Amino acid sequence: MKRIYLDNAATTPVLPEAVAAMMPYFGGVFGNPSAKNAPGAEARAALEKARSVTAGKLGLKEGKTVFTSGGTESNMIGVVGSVLSSGRRGGSVICGKTEHRSVLDACRLLGRLGYDIIFAGVDGNGLTDPDEIADLIRDDTLLVTVMYANNETGVIQPVKRIARICHEKNVPMYTDAVQCGDPSDVVKTGADMFGISGHKLGAPKGSGLFYTNGKAVRGGAGQEYGIRPGTENVAFAAALSAAVSSGPPENTERLRSVFESAVTDGLPGTVINGSGAKRVPGISSMSFEGVEAEGLLFALSELGTDAAAGSACTSDERGSHVLSAMGLTERQADSTVRFSFGRQNTEEEIMIAADAVIKSVKKLRKIR
Ligand code: PLP
């Protein structure tokens, strides 16, 4: 049975061009980019080429583009690194309530260090209100962190408006852009800092990027402008640059629309979470009344379709802080499945998967 992979928000297959871009660095080009010798210079040149290609492709004209190990690390650098570099021993940080766990954990760490963490809520579509952010900003606010797109629902936050408010009030703004779909859209928001993850874009797991437009960020040792410590992974930098250069998938918006129409036609009453807001094209969060997500995922898997309950990164946690912040009950959240689409998916696959969802939900509803 050919499997249909609809969990691209958890991770994507590595693109052939990303694999090809890495190969030289597992062979002849092996130098340490910090070494003052010929192999080192060769590796350094490759790293800087990956950096300039990535920055150029994203339209980043100034600031610092830093290669990291992925979204979690970029979030830690953006949140903790920027607050600590303020040199202030206290103060407040404003954080979206539906942020990814890696941002929430970074904020919790700051909370333990004595900073005041203030949460901004969301409406029923999962949207943060920029006016609420403006009201929450105080004289001692050191950072506002609101994600670009939510990993469970795909809902895109009004980051551009929030960034504008932050600029007016002279407060740095970070956005977790791991689920952005197209990182060049994030650049256009004017956020001071952002993080992306390579493995959501067709590069390997363990690759990522952090950007700062010049806002000070404390991170580590001598590498990567002193922002990210450790000998650079030239192969993964090259892979990320190749993945970014290949551009965003062009088919996912259409695939999602076909999928959502087919499922809601077959199962009237299915709720698509966040559908009243602008969403990234690749994610659909659906709640099926009377059906446990766990059972549905098992039934789908038996039929060859792989999806996820809530967020893959929080599958060890009970419930969903995102859906609960949007006003869903625990029971509704427990009946929610996330389908996420990638460039390798076809319309034919989508129709087979939608049929599997309809059949499985009907069957599970009968035996409840
Ligand atoms: N932020 C968001 C919104 C995510 O969806 C994820 C992972 O799914 C991360 C951060 C963590 O990224 P990484 O797996 O690259 O550490």
C-alpha cells in the first residue's frame, strides 16, 4: 500500500536539490570554517555563499542571517538571547498565548530568571489583537513575541501590524516563523527578528535560521556573529540555502481547498479551526464531533494515510493550549486532527485521503 503523507507541518521530505547541495561537504570540502588554512577558507566561502544566497532569496538586505539547528534553537536565541542582551535584570515580555511550546518554554525560563511574562490572548479564529499588544506594552517591556503562523491551525497572525506597534513603542519584536510556508512573506512583515526551521521547508532536520535586523542578541562563542555557538554545519547551511532557493510549494493551497471541500461535503458539520482567518496554505485543522482523534488517526493509518493530532511537537502533552485558547472544549480539541500538505502530494492522493477520512469518521461514529 502506498502511504499518503499528510503531516508536512511536522516535517517534510528532504528535497533532492537540498541533498545534492550537501554532498560536497561530506566529501572533499571538509574544512572547519574557522580554520586559518586552505580547507578552512574553502568551507568558510561555502558557508558565506549559503548565507548570501539565502539572504538574497528572502530579500534580507541588512542585518544578520545566522544558521542554527532549527526552530527550537532560533526561538531560544530570539526570545532568551535578545532579552538577556538588554542587560536588564527585570522587565516584561509579551508572548502570544498560542505560541509553540519552544517559545513558551523560552518565556518560562525568563520567568524563572525574574522577568514578567504577559500573555496576549486570541479570538475564536486564533488571532491576536494588535491593539491588545499595544495596551500590554509597558515602559519595561523588553520583547514582544508573536508567531507568524500557528503550527496546529495554520492561522497567520497580524505580525505586520504588531511589528509596526512595536516599532512605534521602540520594543523589539520576534516572530517564530517555522510554519510560514514562505519565509520571504515573513521578511515583509518588518519583524525585527525571526526564526525558521529547515525541515519544514525541504532541508534536513537540524537545520534552521535566525535573523536579526540589528537588534542585539546574546548567543554564544565566536561563530555566527557571536549569536550561535558551535562549529558551523556547512552541509546543512548549503541544504537550507538550496531549499529556500527552490521557493515555496505552489500546489498546497489548491490541495487544501480540494481536501476541505471533499471532507466537509462528505461530513457536513465538520469544523475547520481558524477558517475565518487567513491561514498558511499547507495546514488544515479539522474537528469531527463525536470522534476521538487518536482512534481516527489509527483508522486512517490502517488505510494508508498519515496525519497528526494537534501539534506533532506537543503530542506528549494532553490537550491543546492552542485550541483551548480559541475557545474549543477539551472534547472538541480531542476530536481534532491536523492535516498538512506538501509539494510531493498530488490531487489524487488528496481525494483518496479525503475518502478515507469520511469512511473512518462515519464508522467511528457508528460504534461510539
Ligand atoms: N515553532 C513551530 C511553530 C513549530 O511548528 C515547530 C516544530 O514543529 C518548532 C517551532 C520547532 O522547530 P524545530 O523542529 O526545527 O526545532
